[in-house]
Amino acid sequence: MFSPDQALNSSSPSGEEVLQIQGGYPLSGEVRVSGAKNSALVVMAGALLCPDDCRIRNVPNLMDVMRMGQVLSALGVKLTRHGDMLDVDARHIGHSTAPYELVSQLRASFFIIGPLLARMGMARVPLPGGCAIGARPVDLHVRGLESMGAHVQIDQGTVYASIPGSRRLRGARIYLDYPSVGATETLMMAATLAEGETVLDNAAQEPEVVDLANFCRAMGARIRGAGSKTIVISGVPRMHSVDYSIIPDRIEVGTFLVAGAIARSEISITPVITDHVAAVIAKLQAIGADIVQESPNRLRIVPADIHQATDIETLPYPGFPTDMQAQFTALLALSEGHSVITETVFENRLRHVAELQRMGANIRVKGNNAIIQGVPFLTGVPVNATDLRASAALVLAGLSAKGTTTLHGLHHLDRGYDNLEGKLRKLGARIERVTDELGEAFPTPEPASPSR
């Protein structure tokens, strides 16, 4: 089911798939949100800690999930999927080396180093790949594992980790220079089977970190403080079977809230953990939209007739999420007035600006700032997705644009959104995935220049 060969043969031989979006059609109804991509990936990695069966529910149907499944399969893990339910059997891990061809396509696959090292005493994991939105080095992961007694070397693009003279890591107090989600999750998983107590200071507070901690606790781990800046893990000798459900994807929730705003349409979204999208809700309210809590896990967006400009600065959780920055760039391009978006998390995450400019947006890039002057409308043109969240932003822009928007680069979209076009179509959007049999040449956009 998760054949390692699939990832190497994912392109269509008959032509590129593109999305065609006819703008200007209102949306209505309710959309159901899938499980959180970033939780599903790390929880799948966390299942390596358990020598028994694990059942993971609410797993989204995504290219990244398939690739993580291929990474685990290559290690000897047995996976069986039924709808959104995934059964994981990691009893017999054949070896502790993850194949470069798979890890290079998925940055989250590097998370396996923590549970592999904790359970097997050694791990060999290639340096990761993924979206080209920033360097995101693994030095925090490496220094943390070394603090727990691991010997770590990086040679020719592969990280080699082992535990000298012992089969268990040792608890340690680890301060993270930056509250990295990946490093927090990697070290938390490693610490669950370590001897003694591990304290992670300046830890990431994202809901996905809490979800992983809850998953590990359900397997018998002793973790407290997840969701705060200090996480304390008391090691246990062994994990046990678990049946666990992934939280809703807060970035998908935010994307659909922006879809309602940009299409000037009332739509309802469920299931939602409202606290997880508090920063997104606050910014939508700042531009004039109304967010109605219809039930504990259901929101409705009521857009304003005219949205007003606002400023946004991306920050680690609970600040405004970098994964919503591109979607709001599209929305603010159509809001009245002057907005500034400051990207502080990733240094290369404004490449979608060039594509929005192609559609008629008035945006200038200066350093890590996008300076936006709202325009009355955008125009549908061929555009190219440059990363996962940029692809969603261009879909949203297409919903409101005059004419037809053709989105290329759908492999980015398929990495992180479970049937986005199908869900939008059920809401009334005119959006269709087609194959571009002509294979027409499409120019690769240059990053937006500060002078534009």
C-alpha cells in the first residue's frame, strides 16, 4: 500500500495536471476539515516507539502522508489503511536506515531519528527535503540528541546517530535556541524511552506538539507541560498499543475561513478547535469579517462588504502562523487600504507575491516584508505554485478573480490539502482538475524584487 517505488514515479506521463478556477462564484454550505497534516506525520513517526500495534484515526489523504508511509515501510513497518484510519505495526523494524530517495522529498521524515534512536540504539537518516521556504537546519535536533548521550555525525548528507555503550539515551536538560517544532517533537519522542528525566526549555507550543504528546501519553509515556515553554519527560522502558485520533487541521480551517472572506460568502467549517485558530480569527475580525461560533466545534464566517487593511507579523504559536501568511496576502491584496505583512519564521516565503502580481495585485517586497496596496479586483491568469501554502493562496485568489485562473505545480497542493478542490466544489466553487495535454511551456517565476 505504501510502496517505496511510488514516490519515484509520481509524475503523470501524459501531461501536467492543473487546476482551472472560474472566479466570481459565491460559496455556501458547510465544509468538513481533515486531520492535521503536521500532526499525522509526526504521530506516524512516533508510532516507531511502540513494539505493538497502533491505530491512528483521522489521517488525511495527502502526498506527504503517503511519503511518510513509504519511509516507515522501508524500515520494515507494516501499514494498513482503511479510509482515514491507519494501522501501524512496528514490531519488526528491519534496519535503522531510511532511504535517501524518500527522505529527500519530505522534511518531516527526519523526525524518525528520535524514535529510531530511542528504540533501536542507532539511526541513519539522510538530511531532509521539502518545500524550498527556508534553511531550517537540523542543528537543534542534533545538539539535543548529543545532550542525551548520543554520538552524532553528519557525513555526505546523512546523519549517523548511535548510543555508545548503552541501548538507552539519558535524560538531560535541553535549552532550544529557537522554539523549533521539529526539534521539540524529535527530542520529546527520543526522551520518552530515555533513562531519567528530560526537560525541554523554550519548547515549541504548537497544537501539533500537544497532539504528539497526547499520542505518546496514550502509549504510556510520561510527559507534562506540552503546550507550554517547558516540557518535562520522564522516561519509561516500553510503550504499548494505542487507538488515537488526530486533531483537525488548523491551517485548513484558516484556509477555508479566508476562502469565505475572499469570496464574500458565508460558509460553516467543522470540526474546529477554536483556540488553535485564535490568531487567524483575530486578523479576520480586524479586517471587518465576523466569525460566529455556531457550536463548540463549528465556525461560520460572515464577510464584510468591504474588508479593511491590517498588518500581520508571523510568529511561532500562539502568534500568527507562517502557514497562513500566503493566504492572507491574497486576501489583503483585495482589502481596502495599505497592509504590511512581515515574515519572521522563514526567510524565503514570499515567492507567491510574484504570482499574485501576475494576477494584478499591487504588492512590493522589501526584505522580509510584503507591502500591499489593496486593489478592486484580480484577473485570472496562468500561475505557478511555489510551495504548499502559496498554492492554497493562489486557489483563493482564483476564487475571486475575474475570468479563469490556471494553477500549475499541483504537487505542492497535494502535499498538504486533502481534496481541497473537491471541498470547494461542494461549496459552489467552479474549480476543476484537468490534464494539460499540450504541455505548454510555462515560465518559472523569479522571486519578487524589492523594487517591484
